[in-house]
Amino acid sequence: MCSESLPSLYKVVDPDALTSLSPAATDEDANWQVTFPYAGYKVTVTSTNVILVDEQSSVKGSGD
């Protein structure tokens, strides 16, 4: 387990903004997802209440 303290996700993403993306509860066909960088990770939040966290890969130069 990492002991590094990360900035609060609440300060990075406005939960009300995510809520506003969600259509009426009766519209089951409307799907969305939001992906954003966070402290070296790629975070994806979906309309189906799934949260994915992936380590961002660094881009290497063509001469490596």
C-alpha cells in the first residue's frame, strides 16, 4: 500500500457536474463516461457507477 498522500479527488472533480451528466433515471439507454488525469492516473467514471483507475503510461521519445 502506498503511503503517498494524494490531493482530494473532490477538489479535482465537481460531483454535481457528474450528476448533471446523468439523464433522468428512466432513460436506461443514455450512457456516458468521463475520463480525466489525476495524480499520474487515468480515472474513468461511467453512468453505470463504474470507476476505473489506470496508471498513465509515459510517452517515450522515438530514439529510446
